[in-house]
Amino acid sequence: MSSHRVLSGLFLCSAALWLASAAEHAEARPGYLRQFAKTYDGLAAEAKSEKCNVCHYGRSKKDMNDYGSAMKATLTKKNERKAEEIEKALKLIEDKESSVEGKTFGMLIADGTLPGTAPE
């Protein structure tokens, strides 16, 4: 077997492994953002501008703000895809206390503010 074939095989294997690991990390939840914008129409433009930062902060998907943590705790299924279940969770956390003193997530939304606050 020629060294060219061995190198080509190694390259293809490493490329396949890289793609597989990259796919694991790209777990976007566009359905969550879409349902948030639909449920809270007044914040739709701002939510679409902020995208993942409605529930996250920083660069890692593990960095959830208070709203994202409440959402995660309320959803009964990881990576929920059913719009009605996502909306149900959105409505359930409206009454939960946000990290803004004296304000629930629902109050922040009613004030026209995205509800998530990153920890300090």
C-alpha cells in the first residue's frame, strides 16, 4: 500500500471524526426561538436579533441565563420539538421569579424586555 493511500485514509478518517464531533456541539433549538417570538409577538424582533441569547449568554450552550435555566427545568423532554409543549413551558415560567428583584419573567416580558439575565 502506498504512503499516499495511507495518508489519504488518515485524512478522511480524521475529517469524518471532526465532522461528527462538530455535529454534536451544534444543537441549536430554532423551534424554541420561533415559539418565543410567536408567543410574545411584541418581543419577536428583539428575540430574533438576540437569537440564542434569549436563553443563553457567552459562547457555550451550557451557559444558560436565569430564563434559560427555568425553561430547561420546566420542559419535560430534552430538545422538545412540539410547539404546544414549548409554548406550555413558556407560559408556565411567566410566574417564576427572575433575577431582577421583584419581577417575574412574565412581568419583564410585559414591560417589553427580554426576560433572561446572565449571572454576574
